[in-house]
Amino acid sequence: MQPVAQLQAALENLEGLEVELPTWGFANSGTRFRVFPEPGSPRSTEEKLEDAATVHRYTGCAPKVSLHVPWDRDPDYGAMRQALAARGMRVGAVNSNTFQEEDYRLGSLAHPDVQVRRRALDHILECCEIGDAVGAGALKLWLGDGTNYPGQDDFRLRKGRLEEAVSEIHAFLPSSMRLLIEYKLYEPAFYHSDIQDWGMALLLCQKAGEHAKVVVDLGHHAHGVNIEQIVAVLLDEGRLGGFDLNDRKYGDDDLIAGSINPYQLFLIFNELVGAGLGSGLGAETARAAGYMVDQSHNIEPKIPAMIRTVMTLQEQWLKASLVDREALRAAQDRGDILAANGVLKDAYDTDVRPALAGWREARGLPADPLRGYLDSGEAEARVDARKGGDAAGWN
């Protein structure tokens, strides 16, 4: 394919990238030690949705929001759905919360006490009902369950409790929703986590049913883990549900996506774009995957950080779309290591920013969304408009 035609095809593929913004990413929340409040922070779910809509208005590719219950409980979910639709947006996933209450000291769905397990399960089923009311496409499950000391609880009993719970959740799901199961290597439990890696998440999905999928958080792995390989396997099995997009240097740092290792982000997108261009289960799974931002904007301003994130995701997605698939396969088939690696490097080293600027301007967007927002005066106006009241946070 000629370079001009290849770039045009890549830009057309960019239309398939829809970023999902978390409501909690705009509130005063974000670290294990201290939260530094930001002037103009949202005081309600309505204002969090307003901030998410601002990011979408400047970038044109963040039409979904992710809700968190109970933080985003609302008396009228139908009105919320209509308000989002008026802004060209919709709810992607509803996230449950089974890690903040005193009852969950020893876990939630894996807790040894059946009454605590029932309380956690009832909350998650309520999230399914909320998801149905707002038109969400998924229920997202992350558990802080685990133990801190050897002998604290029985591994196999906890596994059985989880399998029973996720099967009940899967059976309760509205037909329009998927169950997304997230894993985490460590923290807040330090001896073992009940859903510690993608293998355990995949096992639970297989036990639950066909609408259960795995969520890959880019910060939830041990150092050196090949995340793009995990993505490829989950695609091939039809079990990739989506991503929590961020970056990390040491642990679950939740830094801006691509800020530490943009090449890894490119390689992950390369797997997704390559699969999505094909046919079969892997292609279908790739096209249905969700791309949620999950970052801890604690010292940086939140709306600019989100805009920067979306811009970075667009850049790496476009670069992945520039990979010459025919040349890559030919080099792989003849065992030409340097040529195959060079195909990827050629795409990654391409400066796609001018093409992206033109793509945005053709859609009535600022060529540079971040600069457009910073120059607009909206940030200052937001601070003036939100004086008084209590800013939203984790609680």
C-alpha cells in the first residue's frame, strides 16, 4: 500500500477508538497518602459528567463515561442517560465498590462470613440494575479481596466462594451488559490477592459464562510481564473485555497513559488493531473491547491530564494502524527478525501529529485539543462557577 493510502486507511481506523472516562478521575481523589484538592473540582456526579463532556468536546473521541457506585448514585438515572445523550455521550460501565466499608475488612465476595458475602453480592446486583437504567454496556468488578498472612483463610474455599458469586452475577446481568472482571497482582492485600492475575480472572470468566470478560489494567502486573502477549491470548480466546489505561514506573502508579513507556502502549494497540482488521472471534473481541482511562491525577490538573491522555491514545492507535501488515507477515514467515522488528519500529517512529491535527480540524475540533482548552478560559470559569460546597472525592 502506498504511504498516502496507508495513512488515509489508518485515519479511518481511528474512528473505531472510543475512550471511556471515569467520573472519579475528575474528583479530588487519587493516592494512598494524601489527596491534593484542585480548585474547581466537581461537587456532584452532574459536574463530573460535565467535565467528562468537556474532554470529549475537545478531543472528539471520548464519548463514554464510567460510573462508580455508590459515588455516583443518582435519584433519576433516566435523566442522567438523557443528559449524556444530549452531549453525544453514554455510559460505558458501572463499577461496584466492595472495598471501602468496615464489613469488607476480610474481603467481600470471598469473605468467610456468608452475610458479608450476601451484602456485597446484593450491592453488585444493584449495580446491574443501575447499569440497565442508564444504558450501560458492562458491569465492572474489581475486588480488594485477599489475605495479609499465611493461614489467615483457605485458598480453595475462597476460590469456591468467588466462583459461586460471579456465576450468580452473570446470571443476573441484563442482556445488554457484559461482566468485566479485573485482576491485580497485589494491594490492598499483601500475602495473596484472590484475583491476582489474568489467569485467575480468565478462569472465573470461564466458570461464569460467555458474557464474562477479562479487564487488563496496565499497572496490575509484575515487572517484565509481557502485557501485549496477554492481550493476544485473551483476544484469541474471545475473553478480552477491555482495559484500564494508565502507565507505571514501580507498581500500580496510575500515571498518564504513555507517559513512561509509550512503546508498550503502541505494542498493545498493535495487537488490537491487527486483530480488529481480521475476521473471526479475535476480530470481534478486539472491536468490542472497552478503553477506559484509570489514572491518579493527584498533582496535575485533571481535565488537561485527561485531554493529554486521549491525545496520547490517539497517537499510539494511529501509529499501530500504520503497521504494514503484509510486510510484517512476510518477514515473520521467512524468519527475518530485523525486518519484522523494523516494520513495527517504522510505524512507531512516524510523527503522526500533523495528520491528527488535520483529522481533528476536519471535524471542527482544535488541532491541538490541550492548547485549545488551556486557551479557552474554561478552566478559570469553572473555578469561579464552583466556589462553595464540598468537592467530590472517594467518599
